[in-house]
Amino acid sequence: MATISADVTSQMIKWADVQVRKGLYKSRSEVIREMFRDKMVKENYSLLAEKAFADAWKNEDDSYWNKYLK
């Protein structure tokens, strides 16, 4: 695992510390790793959804959509 540093606001640090005190995470690092994971999942889902919609539009009869695009 690599180590990185990042500039964050004091509010972000306080929020992360509260999450740790609540027992939701073991450390600030765990909070940050989880945020990375969430963002990566969301972006991956978005890419999959875009591809699915693009494929659906390719297979759709254009005449159906023409009435909405005028």
C-alpha cells in the first residue's frame, strides 16, 4: 500500500474524526480509503450505465425518438 498526503480543511478532519469516534472506521486513513472506493464504484457504475444506454439507443428504432427530438 502506498502513502499519499493531501491538503484538507479542518472541517473535513473533524468530520473524519467523528466517524472514527463513532466506531464506523478504525482510522482517518480508513475513512479516506472508503471515500476512494465509493467514488470509484460510482464512476464505474456511471460508465456501465452510459454504455448500456448507448447500446440501447443504437438498437432502438429512430422513428420512435424522432417525435421527441423535433
